[in-house]
Amino acid sequence: MSVAAPTNPGAGTGPAETTDPAGAARATEAGYRARWTWDRVTWGTHCLNCLAGCPYRVYTRDGVVAFEEQGGTIDPVTASVPDMNPLGCQKGGAWSVQLASEDRVLHPLRRVGERGSGQWERISWEEALTAIADTVVTAIDEDGPESVVFEESVEGGLLAQAPFLRLASLLGAVTLDANGLVNDLPTGQHLTFGKFSCASTVDDTFLADVLLLWHANPAYTSIPYHHFISEARYRGARVVAIAPDYNASAVGSDLYVPVRPGTDAALALSMCRVLLDEDLWDRGFVATQTDLPLLVREDTGRFLRQRDVERGGSEEAFYLWDQATGLVPAPRGTLDLGGVDPALSGSFAVTLADGTQAQVTPVMDRLRAHLDAYSPEDASAVCGVAPGTIRTLARTVAGRRCKILEGFNGPKYYHGDLMERSMCLLLALTGNWGRSGSGIQGLALAGLDGYLLFSMKTRTGVEETARVLDGVDQAMEGLRQRDPEATDEMLGNNLLALATSSGTSAPPVFFNFHHAGYDQTWNRSEWSDPAMTKPFGSYLQDAVRRGWWGGVARPGASQPPRVLFSVGTNPLRRARGGRARLVDTLWPKLDMVVVVDFRMSATALHADIVLPAAMQYERVNVQYPITHMLRLSFSDAATEPRGESRTEWQIFSALARAIAERAEARDLATYVDARRQTRHAERLGDDFVLGGALASDEDVLDEWVRDSADAGTLPAGSTVDELRRVGSLRFTGLGVFAPGLSVAADVRPDDVMTAFSWHVERLLPFPTLTRRAQFYIDHPWFIEGGEVLPVHKDPPRMGGEWPLVLTSGHARWTVHSIGMGNRHLLGTHRGQPLVILSEPDAAAREVRDGDSVRVANDHGQFEAMARVTPRVRPGQVIVYNGFEPHMFPRWEGANEVEPGMVKWLHLVGKYGHLRYLPFGWQPVPADRAVFVEVTRVARGGAAGGHGEEA
Amino acid sequence: MFTYSLQGLELSTDVAGPTEVEENETTARSAVYQVLGSFFAATPAERDAGAASGRWSQELVAAAELLPFAFDIGEVPAPGGSPGADGGLGADALLGGEATPDRDAEVAAVCREYEYFGLAAGADGARPADHLATELDFLQYLCFREAATPSPRLAVSFRRAQRDFLDRHVLEWVSRLAERAGAEGAGKPVLWALERLVAFVTADRAYVAARLGS
């Protein structure tokens, strides 16, 4: 079956040369009518990592996708907010074009030349799977299953991810945590709240009085949701864009606040200072929700713990100073203070367990003193925002419902955690979370219980679901016995931690350090935090030796990686540190690189075997659960997969069978992994499909949907048939597992969902060390680093002493590199990588718009076309995310100048909430605020020699 | 003791638990589905013979004794005339899929329901998965499992499944089937049974929904 790209309506369909105007008109009309006809309509969505799952209607004609359009059928939730329709954007609207893109992979391919040489031979599926299976069996036999490494993916939908995760789990392989690879991890939110699922449904945006677009450019990146911002303005909300550049979202704002790159913490902390100075803060909220009333010892700078006061006391119990009665334990099972009126200032004497006395002060007192350094005038000198603007902004937020719309820019700064902690402090002081129209809207993930149950079930059906859920209940009860004051959310986290210690997921920091050459850059002290007293590698070694990373620091230094699977991921485009590092350092260690993708990505170009995956519209799938929408979006098979492409379920179930056959043939029926668990290679094929019960994608999806309905996440009785009929289903609950519970909100059919409302309305404690929103991190390393309280630190000189600071962001025209092969989308911009710089910087370097320029620093270089614009501030350079390396001369992409530095403090573990859980707390690479120089290479034209040599 | 038996479905797992439980309201519902299923599984001759002997009414009366809602069984009329091989219905009248635009899709849908709840449609040559008797067998099974399971979680799951299966499948077509049977001159026992069936599934659906609070 073939797939045709939609054609221009009317083009080529009528007699263009006719001299009969009426005839021409009729022909044009006929052309349009022919163009917009169809014989089948299905639901489709695109399962991209864009935090949306927009339901589209997909129209097919003669088995070929003709076009798609936004569904616009989502019912209003409540009359108090606008509905979500019409969800969608230009990327989704052009998806069908990409079905026939030239970069589609249509057949299994095997490399016949050098890696990256572009020489391939077409092979059969059987040949491909047998070759991979043999390599995997050899690797397991010689170096154990941990030598087989899978890159986790966040693209492609749940039915693209589940299959390889299942195979990895059955093999005992290692999966590199996706968030440690892509760094969408809001570490500052995690440090504060013990979690980062802080996002309400996106219609809650409408209810805000003040919207701060901070580290976000929603006009580019949240197109389906952007209308809520405009609608909120009409309701009377004040929209403030805080960004170094005058971006597309700033255009539609009431106030644009230009901040120097990497100085957002100074701005936020100065606003906090104004709130305190002018007594504009919410004392009750602060006392109830945060750790600011907790007592700190003046001698040690650490919290006063029960262990200090009582022999054998707990390390994780803390104290308040009741203004009526003195020292009282801070409740751990609730945020309700009862009759306690905690002091927020003062110094008090406490008798310690050894009989000595110590002076203690509330954190709030320390915060006040700490903020002395952030007067608007002092902060202005750092962040470049006028003192009057800082004061005005603080007063604007005070007493109003304020929501911060944060994208994924903040976490990608080296000190992005400090920025986020400061932003959260601003929200705390103004009482702005857990109430409608408030909070911080960033990563918006929840759980789909059926998906989470999937790996625990040993057979299909409701009986097994009940058995597993009963087991979960029992395990939770067991954990509750140990900590009766823990909430279900905390117990869910503890349960997840137990599962993680025996699972496949591993933070990639260890793999990258030991095997991918990152030790060379991470140990460069001149690119790191000046507070570090020893090389990064020493901290890493220290953290592992202290047991902070338990059994997840793998594959370790002595465990060689042998096989790398990249399924819908694209490390050679994405990896901070550059393509060259991986190709030069990691690739030679690998017996085989296997890429499963629908397109010839940069990584596929350097693979040994490329397996063609079916695209959305060619297979069934669902998008991962997103609290923005709170809907499970379905994508149907509107047409047959092109060429020989297959779904990931088909691919990995066949690979499981192939591995089982090859293992048996080579006398490796069973083997023991590094955790001394016996694995059964000979059963792999059957175990993968549960003896045949999960023969198809649809079988798997139906099981997920039914289980989710049974567990209460989806409407009772939901099935894949129902999804197929309606396109998407609104969640009815957030489930029984940790990812859903962490949103801490009720899901009501007739209301917006407000994240953290359980903390504010029910006063349920936070899953942090102190069980409160925690701004004081008294871990010894944080004390050493001077980051006990949120503080501004200049970005480290990543890349060297160069005059310009390179930032980035998600592009408007593509989701990462997915749309780079889409001709429609390429036609909406210059179609090639751009280096966007200010007019003064361009003039100083004799660069004109359209010139080819070289961006370079001590780490690497790349060349691209210059785009000169007044919207970028002097000193800043922007390269938007997503361009493939092979779109640049010499295949040197923008990540060649990014060292990908990792913050040492993120190696801390075993400190309350600072512990690894999948997709959560872990060291993540920074790529914003890299220092570079730009020089002209050629006049006009594209980079790479098309212009006149400079 | 109530004993359940499946005629058109097979257990696909070993988790079914006991086959007998103390009689109660839920086993009564299961028993009514069992009798009605038997009726529609029977050949026309068997139906007529059962009507003439009073078997159907006796079995229904016994089954319905503990029902939690009113259910008028009425008198089974004596068969009259010769309605034909299918009791006056067309050959495919008892197939739910025939009442939908896409029978294959309907068969696939009911099979998914059976499989998720631990059953499989009969082997080759067995009664079709979308046959009315098979669907009633399934409801018999769901009620029985609700009564038999020691797990409160599973009991709710089975109860919800009854409501959803009635809504999605049985209630979607039995009323039209009854009307059609009347229009096409089906035999009196068939008309009686269809009338009883429509009344029962309607009342049962309301009862289950009330227990679920929806």
C-alpha cells in the first residue's frame, strides 16, 4: 500500500490552460472536491514528546491518508473555563506529509561500509533479527545482560516504549533513564516539593490573575494550549514574560521583563526580598506549607533533629517553636499545625540530649538574612532588570492568584535548580500553589495504571489485575506499618524505590562517565561550579561508595557495554557533548548499535542495523498521560505501515523469539545476571507475549485500557473499542501508583484539576525529608556548595572564556528532530539551522543576516546560517533545538559546543527525597549558557561553502 | 447450592475458583441468566418441548426465587403451529453481530470481554461468540464470579463488567430482536422468552447500576 502526500488543493487537477473562466472555476471546484474526499475516518494523534496528545481526525482515501484535521470534539468540563478545543498545531496538521518523507526507513538495513559511511544493504527481517539476537546472546554469554543497554525514549507513545522496556526487563539489561538523557527534570521543583508533578490541567491557566511565562515560550512550544493565556488576559489576568530575548510569547504579554541569561534566581530572590520588606507575604501559608518555621541549629547550620534532643531519636523528625509553649515536634503526618503558632523569627535555647544547650532559629530568620544580599538594586546589577520593575513585579504577584508557566528551559541551566527553588519560594511567600489559578506548570506527567500494571502481570485478565493490585495494597500496608504517618504518595514512592532497586532503569550519568567519555569534560574544574573542591569524578566516586545510588549505578566502570539499542531516540543529535564524542569514544566499544526508527536519524546513520518502525496513523498507539489535558489520546491504524515497517511490539516480540532460539541453539538456555537472578533465555519468546495472550498491539492496549478502568484511572468499562470510537478519554482518577499520586489532586468530571490541592485543602504533607515544601537543604554537600537556601550563582564558564552566551529552546516548527524530514514544516522557516544573534553583536563581527557563521569554543564548533534580529539581547546567541547534525557542514551539530556539564550536587542521595526514582532525581546535563564566539565564514547563502568565503 | 455451568464459553485460566456457592441474590441473577441462556441455546424443538412440559417456567421460578427485584415470569404459552427451524426467527437473528454494521468487529469486541474476564469463546464449531445464548452465559458467569470471589476488588470488577456488558452488547439489540420476532411471527415460547429477557436485563441493569452507585 502506498501513501501519498496531500497535494495543493486544485493544483494539477484542472485544465490550467483553459480559456473558459467558468470551466476553470468548475475544474477548480472539482479539484477541491476530489482533494477533500475520503472513504474512512479514524482518530489519530502523534505521540510526540510535546506534552500534548491532540486528537485529530484522519481521513483516508483508497487506503491512503489524504489529510488530517483537529478533532475539536472535547466536551467542556465546566462553564467556568473555556474548553480545550481545538487542540492541535502545525506539526500535527502536517503529520501525514511525513508518512511519505524521503527520510523514511522502509526496510531492515545492515551497514556494509564503515559506521556512518552511508553504505547499507537491504536485508530480511529474519536476517536482521537473527544477527541482533546472535550479538545479544554473545554479549550476555561473555559479559552478562548488563552489557546490553537500551536508551529509554520519550517519543513515540506508550506502545513504542513498552516493548523494548519489556525485553530489557526480561533480559536483565540496563535501560538508561530518559530524563537523565533529555533533561526535562525540574530539579529545583524536586528539591522543594520532593516531586515535580506540579501541573494542573491547562484550563486552570484561565483562572490565574497573574501569569508568569518564565523559562517558557508557549507561543512556540505549547501551541494547543496557548489560547488559555489569551483568554486569561481577556478575563483580566496580567501576563508577564520573563526571558532574555523578546520571544514570540513576549509579544502577546502585558509586561516583558528582560533578564540576563542564567540570572533568574537573582530576580526571583529579589522579588522575595520585596515581599518580605513590604510585608506582602502570606504568613499562614508559609507556616503551614513550608519548612520556613522549622528550627535550625546555629552551631551546625543543620535542622534541629529529634536525634539531637533525644537519645536514639529520629534523624527525620524536626521541631517548631510554638510561641505559647516553646519547643514542639513538627507534625509528620499532616501539615495541620493544630493549635501551634510557630515562631518565624527569634533565637531560642534548646537543651540537647547530652545536656548541653544550643541556640536555634527558624529557617525564616535565616532566609531574611540571606535575602539581604538581594535588594532590587543589588539584584538589578546581576540580572539586568530595573529595580523599579522588580518591585512592581513583586507587588503584582502579592495577594493574587499567580501561576508560573515554566517550560523545560530552566532545568537545562547548570544552576537551573537554584532558579526553580527561587521561583518556588516566590510562590510560597504569596500562597500560590494548591489553589486554582496558581502553581508552577512544567512537567505534566501522571500515570496510566494499566501501563504500570503491565510489567507486574504474569497473565492477562482481571483476575491477575486484582491479584497484583491486592499485592500492591499489601505491600503498601507493610510499608505503612513502618511509617504510620506516611501518606499513600510516600508509600507509593517507597514501593517504587523497592522495585527500582531490582529493575533495569539506571541514571545515565554513570554510563556516560565511565563509557562515553564524559569524564574528560566533567572533570574540567574551569567549566564547573567554583564551589567544588575536587574533580567531579571524585564526587561521583564518593557518592557511589556512600551507597547513595544503591544498585542503580550501572553499568559500572568494569562492566563493558556491548550492544546499544536506540528505539525512537536519537543520541547523536541530542547528546550534550556532541555526536563526535559518542562516535569516537562509545561507539568503538560497542559490538552493535541497533536503531529502531521510522526515519534515518543521525543515530541511524551511524548504526549497524536499522529496523523500520511504523509511524502513527500506521499502527495503534496511545500518548503518555499528560495532566495538562488529563486525557488518554488514541491513535488508530488509518493505513498499512509503509514498506516493511513494523510496530515496536511486533519487532521486539519477534526479537524475543529470535534471542530465545539463538540462546537455545548456543546452549544458553539460562543465565545469571549481576544481581544473581536466574534468567530464562529459552522462555523469552513466550514470556514476552504471555504465552500468546498478547499477540498484537491491540491486545496490549486493550489490556492497559481495561486495567486502567478497573483501577479507576479511566471511566469504568473503558476498552480500546471505546477509545477508537471517541478518540480520547478523560481520566477519572490519577491511579494508585506513585506517578499519579504525586499530582496530589482529585479528578472531578466537572471541574479543572488543581495540582497540590491535597496539600492545601487536606493538608497532606509533602514527600520531602521535612514533609514540607523544603527550601532549606541541610545536606553536608549543599552546605559545602553554599546552596542550603536558594541562591543566585553565575553559570559556570562552560566552554571557556568566550564573550557570547549560547542559549536554546524548543523550536516552533518541530518537536525535537522529528519534523526535520517534513517538507511542509521545513517550508515554514529557512529550512536549515540558524544561529540567531543580536544586531550589535552581528555588526561587531561584520555578520549580516544570511551569512554563514562559525560558533566555537574550547569544546567544539559548528557552522550555520546567521539570523540577525533585534529581538535577541546583545551578548546572547540562540540556536533552537532539533536540527540534525547532518544538516550542518561536516555533520557538526550545535551540541558540539555543549560540554554537557552535570551539577555535582545532583549526585546526592539517601537524603529524604533526594533519592533515585525512575524519571526523577538524578544528575542531568546542562546545555544552556554555554560560552562561545561567533565568526563569519562566508557571505550569504547556506553554510558549507555556498556563499562567498570570508 | 447454586452450580454454574458454561455451555458456549470455556475457562481460559485456572483462576475460576469454586463452581458452587451458597444461594443468594447474586446467584439468583446468575441462575436466571443460566435458564434464559439454556432456552436460547436450545433447538426450536427443545424449546417447544420445554414449553409444553413446563420446564422453562419451572426453572425460571426456581432460579428467580432470591432475586432482589420483581420479575414477572408469567405463563409460558403452549407452542402453536410450526414456526420453523429457528422458532420463527431468521437464521442469524440470535447473533448480536448481525444487529450491528460490522459483525466481525462485534465478535472481536465480545471476545475481548470474555478473554479479559478469564473465558474464551468456544472452539471451532461451538456456538458463535455473539450468539445470544453465549452472551447470556457470560452474564451468568460474571454474576457467579461476583458471588464466589473472596476479593472485594474483584467483586466490584465483575459487577461493573455486568453493567458494561449489558450496556454495550445485550441491551443494544435484544429489544429490537423482540420486536423483530413479533413482526416475523416467531413461535409463542420464543416471544415469551424474549419478553422475559428484555424485562429481566432491563431490571437487572438498573439493579447493578444502583449497587455501583451509577
